[in-house]
Amino acid sequence: MGRVTERRRVLRIRDGAVSTRPDTLVAEEPLEIRLNGKPLAITMRTPGDDFALAAGFLVSEGVLGSADELANIVYCAGATDEGSNTYNVVDVRLAPGVAVPDIALERNVYTTSSCGLCGKASLDAVRTTARWSIEDPEDPDDPAGPRVRLEPSVLSSLPDTLRASQRVFERTGGLHAAALFTAEGELLDVREDVGRHNAVDKIVGRALQQGGLPLRDSVLMVSGRASFELAQKSVMAGIPVLAAVSAPSSLAVDLAAESGLTLVGFLRGTSMNVYAGEHRLALRTTAGRA
């Protein structure tokens, strides 16, 4: 199986001094995901947690929603012309009785992040395909109340906790990460990958395998920006809060507003921007707040 890191020779220049040395790089290899033996998708990923990645990807596609819908996931033998196993092809088998979707149709109209669709078609697709609603009453005094209630100070602590948990990033500086937290800031799981979308899929896939979906009481923290794709994956997994250290995209904000997702960007230190779902934050009213 491919390793998480690899060593390469590098020419190093520091203050005019030239030397050579081995450098540790994050590994990147393709993973082909098959569904009941038929090719579905190829993603570039960091090897490791491949079964969870495949399962999480199928959650975001609307194919899987619970562990009992999944029969098994296996590496495909004979993935090369010589018959050797590259461990870069996985086959996901659905449980008996679980309908196999029309993949060609689904990917044309639903997998917006892969196919490049945008705007209303993207939002409609997620809304009609999501299995769980994450909407909460917008009135904080409503007896039903939001399931997740966050103190801004808890949100402020998440980036440092995420960063401290990135073991491979510490060695390579070349990985994104996603982490799942409780509303009190307790770290539940963290995954790393060259693609932040893959890191999220690994988080969601592990939750599916453990019977943990929907993740209604959790917060998803990601390194980098909050794209529409990550907002989509959050909604499809039933995660009510998505926080990122950088900016969201406009379509991510639109999806958050439509679905009830709390979307936080530019989460750095005690500063943050809340783009949607502020009813889940325990905010103190100040004179400067409109």
C-alpha cells in the first residue's frame, strides 16, 4: 500500500549557502472508487483510510446514509495489467435490497463539485437529496432550541486543537485537515489528506462505518477555505456547523443560508466571520451589533 509520506532529494538554499538533503513529502496517489463493480470516480488522495474515504464520498453523493446499507468495501485485486494490486482501486458493495442509483444521471445533476455545475441547480440538488434536516429554530428562546449551542470562545480554540493534531503536516507542511468536535470543543476525530474534501470524506466515512450518522451534535473544522463542496458534505452528513480558517465561497454561503448550516469563516484567534446560522452562537448583544 502507498505510504503517507515519501522521501525525495532536494537542493536547499539558505542565505546563499547551497546544500543537498532528503526531504519528507506527503504522498499523493489516485484512488478509483467503484460501486458494485462499476467505476464511479477517481480522486487524488493521500493513501490511508481509503475505505472511509470511499464511504464518506458516497454519503456526500446521497448513495449511503447508514452502516446497514453498506455490505463491504474491498481493494480490487489485479488492478494492473500484470495482475498486481496497487491498493489504489476500491469496490464498494451495497447491502442486498439497497437500490443502486443511476450513477451517470446522478453525477450529471448532483455531484456539483465534480461536474462544475453552479448556482440554483447545485442548491436544489443538495436540498432534494439530503437525508436529514439540520435546520433549527432561529429564535434562541424557542423551547426546541438549537441542538448545538456554541460559545465563540470554544470556536476560537478549534484551529489550535486542529493544528496540534496534524501529525503528518508537522513533518511535511503539505496536508489539509478536517476535525470533528463536540459543541464543548472536545476533539472527536481528525483526518489529514492532500485534499480537504478527502479529509472530510474520511471523517464522514468513519462515522458511517461506526453507525454515527447523522452527526447532528457536532462541529466540523477544516483547514483552508470553506468551498461549496465542503458545505455540501456537511449538510449531507447532518453536521450543523462548519468552521474554516479562511474564506467561504459565495455558493457555500448560499447553501448554508438555505439549509440552516452555521458557517464560520476567517476563524483566527478570537476573530471570526459568521456568514449564516448565527442562532447557534451564544452571542452577547452589544451596542455595535445591528
